[in-house]
Amino acid sequence: MLKILIPTIMLFFVSWLTPKKWLWTIITTHSLLIASLSLLWFKWNTDMGWDFLNQYLGIDPLSAPLLILTCWLLPLMILASQNHMYMEPIIRQRTYIMLLISLQTFLILAFSATEMIMFYVTFEATLIPTLIIITRWGNQTERLNAGTYFLFYTLMGSLPLLIALLIMQNNIGSLSMLIMQYSQLDLTTWADKFWWTACLTAFLVKMPLYGVHLWLPKAHVEAPIAGSMILAAILLKLGGYGMMRIIVMLNPLTKEMAYPFMILAIWGIIMTSSICLRQTDLKSMIAYSSVSHMGLVAGAILIQTPWSFAGAITLMIAHGLISSTLFCLANTNYERMHSRTLLLARGTQIILPLMATWWFLTNLANLALPPTINLMGELLIITSLFNWSNWTILLTGFGVLITASYSLYMFLMTQRGPTPQHLLSIYPTHTREHLLLNLHLIPTLLLILKPELIWGWTC
Amino acid sequence: TIFISSLGLGTTLTFIGSHWLLVWMGLEINTLAIIPLMMYQHHPRAVEATTKYFLTQATASTLLLFASMTNAWTSGEWNLLEMSNPTSATLITIALALKIGLAPMHFWLPEVLQGLNLTTGLILTTWQKLAPFAILLQLYPLLNPNLLLFLGISSALIGGWGGLNQTQLRKILAYSSIAHLGWMITILHYSPNLTQLNLILYIIMTLTTFLLFKMFNSTKINSITISTIKSPLLTTITLMTLLSLGGLPPLTGFMPKWLILQELTKQNLAIPATIMALTTLLSLFFYLRLCYATTLTMSPNPIHSMSTWRTKSSQPNLTLLIASSISILL
């Protein structure tokens, strides 16, 4: 555990001390090294599931895939940010890299925390670097509003969580995740219902659930590419991960209290997918598609069956990789035309054919084509939702249909069709961009071969 | 300098006093010593602020004296710790709340702070709070917890809401002071150690903020927006300090809030704890707006040259920065 954490913290100093000529190369190389070391976390040795354990940090099959995804994303973020940062003064570049590294450190601490308060503190701590990345390096004036929405939505959900955790600590005596599942809480009174809501609201806002999702399109659209990547891929999964950790404590109330949130989650799939079909802004489409996929995950976590948990983690990992890929693709368009409007970048298959392949693969994965892990996650979730209530298949099936249609719409709008006359001098795709997209897509394709790695502890 | 030493004398007298008259004398010496410091500039607004300050503090001290005399009349005890009359305990709480500027007795604080220059404002918000808190910390078992809770929650609410419409930095700091004092007073009855911790951390953070504003020589949001040009490093420090005042983890400002919430939930006061936690979101909003104005955006400004450094107050700032921003992760 420390093998990964200390090098990540040391990267802080690396980013301040390397000479200007080698800054990006060295940071990318080191973070790739750390990412490859982190693959060790896939091998878990113990019976109980908690491996690499020390007093404060530990990894179990739920957090291992998310941690590896986090470590994997850091070099990808740095690769992606190279273009829009190279014009800035060197101090600002170093500050930006330092923000990314600090975010990485907090995320590693959050996912490997064994005690809920530590998870809470690092969960909140990830907000500050993300806020700074969005509001300082975003590109439009709306980024201030986006940062405010982001911070306040998340905090309004998470302050009750803090109080709920403190109450839990008073009642049980410890908040360690290792033993939390064994505590028997008698949840019957009306105040306990408030406690139940307080526990889950923070994560539902973060996921986001359909009713409280307004921060997400704003934050994703206004953030620079690294911000969007880390937001879509990992920060949403913090919400899912937290929910999965804490929901083991919340039975038997969950059976009745989950209904409003289930309704919001499943209805949100259809609503946000439909909004996707009417978007003009490419990044906004990807943001709403994130809400839609996360709605499936939220619904799955709330019903708490083994298949649904496995499906939730699988979809989280798959969605993290694919969503990040989509944002990178949208960014390649943005860097050439400085506009996110969908209509301005039509028909680029003729000009950039290899990029069209990546667009194709990514959109196929987004619509959950077999045999991708996206499909595996969605199938597991839809089946377990069908088991919970037969009627959900109507809504989730319809949702899958609309997901397919907007993914195809995205592909056809950007790649096929008439090339506009104004795209006269866009430069060809850099090798760096190809590398970036491949590094996203190769894990996605490889994971199909051994999906047990991302199934978590239930299967 | 005689005034600064008198300030020190006054607070020290209040600290060491166990007879009510000595304590009252220390508070009066404090008030009288700061009056000429506030009047230093002979600006009409400074004069007005001084007058308001003198009137409120004199009222508070008189109320304190009256309460202690009532206690002495009914019980015959002038000792600070023997406060057996509940009426005088309540009166003392209200008097001290007026002295430090807790809601609903806070109305004097924004205007007074606005009339002062930054250094005197610094003394007002940090040093002047020490003496009344010394009394409160000694008296804590005898004070009415419901009253303290009411003062605390209303201060947090009013501190949050009042600061939302301000553009003058000193008024913003006044409302932030009200909100933080509200947090401190809430936990007084249950754990005075936490009140002390919160007070010390608040003093350090406010000291840093005032010194930063003094470095930038700015008193309005308009003038702090060009701070990135004057010194980018200090602007980043301003960002961290403001977020720390807002109580965001992992900065230091989160620690007192967390511990206070923990203590409140242990005492089965979860609902007031939730209310206080949510009201800090209000004050976080104006801290965040200040952050936007200073660090996170660059306002259109034709001055792009490096101006000369003023190293006047940089030394204490450095040590305080470290205390104010460095994260404490469990």
C-alpha cells in the first residue's frame, strides 16, 4: 500500500523540481510506473477479502478495481492535458500537475480507507483540488457557477453524512469497515429513518441520482479535460463505492426506504438518456450519459443482491473507462475547433479515419454491445432489477434502447455525414492522442477476458 | 505603545482575576486602551466606529458588573467561580455575548470593524475575544446550556446570512467572526477544551487573513481581485486560508468543526449539530466567492508589471500560514 502512496506523494516534489524540458515526460513516466505497480492489487490473497492491510488502509475486492482505475487514470490525465497546458507559464503547469497529483493521493486514501471517517475526510478532500481545477482552468465564464454547484450540492449531502457517522460511532463504538458489517443495528424509530437518509444522501448526490444531478452537467462541461476525466471516471464512483460500503449497515430499513430513490434512479435513466438525444453540446451529451449509467448503478446498489453488486462494480469500472475515453475524444475535437457544438465537427471520418475507429469502438462500448464489460454490468443489473420487480424491465429496457440510440447518434453525427466546409485546416491526430485513447480502450477490451477481477466480493 | 501594553495588562488582569471587580476592571482597561488605537486616524467613520464600540462595550461591562453585584448580594460571594444565582448567570452570558458580538447582540460588529483600519480590526477580532472567553471558560458549568445553544445557532445563521451581501472585506470578516464565535459558544457547556481549541485556531486563521489583506492593502473585493498580479504565491495562500475558514477538510479549519459535531452528537444533540453544519454552508458561499475573486479568476486589469515588494508584515504571516493551512488527516 505504501509502495504506491509514497511515490504518489513524492510526485509532488518531482513536479516542482524537474527542469522544464522534461516535466511532462517525467511525470507521465513516473505515473505510468506507479500505475503498473498498482496492478499488483488485483491479486488478493486472503480469505476475508481484506488484503494489503495496515492499521488505516486496506484493499478488498471492491476497492481494488477502483484503486487501479484511479492509478491508471493519472498518466492518462497528464497525457490529455499536455496540449492545452503547453502555452502556460511553467509555474502554472507545475501547479496544475500538483493539483492532479494531490487529487490522486486523496483518492487512493479514500478508496483504501478502512475507517469510515477517514473515507469521509478524504472524500471531502477530493473536492478542493477538483474545484480548483474546474474554476481556474475551465474555459467559459460558466465555470464559476459550475464550481459553486459542484461544491454546494456535494457538501449539502455530505454534512449530514458526517453527523450520521458520528452518531454511528457513538452507538457502535467503531467505524472500521472491517467489522461494520457484523454490527446489528436495530433500526425502527422515525429518527432512524432520518439517519438512514443522512447516510445515503451524500453518496446519492455524488453518484448522481436523477433528482440531484444538476451539478454534473455543469461541472463536466466546464472542466478542462483532466477535470472531466477524473470527475467522470472516479469521483462519481466514490459515491457508488461509499454507498456499497455503508448500505450493509442500513438493513432492514432499506427495504421500505429505498423506494423513492429507486424510482428516481430508474426513471432518471430514461429521462437523462432522452435529454441526451436533444443535446447540442458534445460534452453535455457525455455528461448526461454518465448520469444515466450511474442511475443504473444506484438502483443496483439499493437492491443489494449479489448479482446487482457485481453488476454495479463492473458497470462502474466499465463506465469509468469509457466515459473518460469519450471525454478524451470530445477534447480532440475541442482542441481543433475550440467549440463543443456537435454540428460543427461532423463527418470527420474522411479527415481522421483512425480516430473514427476509436469513436466507433467507444460508442459501441457505451451502448453496451456484447461482449464488452459494459454489457456485462448492465445485464447483471437489469437481471437483478427484474428479480426485484418485474416491471423494471420495461423501464431499463427502454433505457438501454435510448442509450443505444444516443450513442449511435453521437457516432453518426461526428463521423459520418457531410464534412463541413469550414474544417479546412485541422491538424492530424497526434500520436499522443492515439496513445491516450488506446490506453483507455485496451483495458476495456482486456477485462472481458478475465472479468472476475472486477466482480467484487460477491461472485 | 502604551496602549498596546495597556491592552496586554487588561487581558492579563481578566485572566488572573478571581474577584469580579478585578475581572471587570480588566475588561474596562481593555476597552479604554483600544479606544485611542481605533481613533488614530481621526477619520469620521473611525470616530463613529469608536463611539459605537465604546457604547456597546460599556453597556456590556455595566451589565456584567450588575450581574456580579446581584450575585454578591444574594450569595455574598465575589469569587468568580461561585455563581449561584441563575439570573445573574444568564445576565453574565448575555453581557459577554454582547462583548464578543454573538447574535442576537451582534449588530455593532460589522459597522465597527468597517470603520477601522486592518491592523486595529485584527486586534479587535482576535485579542479582544480572549478576555471574555477567559471568563466564559471558567464559568462554563454554571451557564444555561439552552441559552448557549440558542446563541450559537443564531450566530451561525446570522453570520452566514449577513455575510452574503457584503463587498467590503472587513464586514465579511465581521460576519465570519460572528459565525465562528457561534460555533465556539455552542460547545462551551459540554467541552470547554473544544471552545479553547476553536478559539485558538480561529485566532490563527483570522490573523492570517488580516495579514494577507494587509499585504495586499485591500479592503474591498474589487481591490483584492488584482492580488494575483501583486503576488501569486500569497494569492494561493489566501485561497487556502479562506477555504480553511470555511471549514473544508483536509484543512485545519475542519478540525474544530468536526470535533464540535462529534461532541454534540455524543450529547444527543444531533439536530442542532445538523443545523449548525448546514449553516456553515452559507458562510462557505461567501468565502468561496472571495476565492473566486482572488485566486480562481483573473479580472481585466491593465497593470501587468511586478510591483515592488513590501516585506513589512511577511514574517508572522509565514508561520501562521503553516498553522492555518496544513492538513490534518486523522
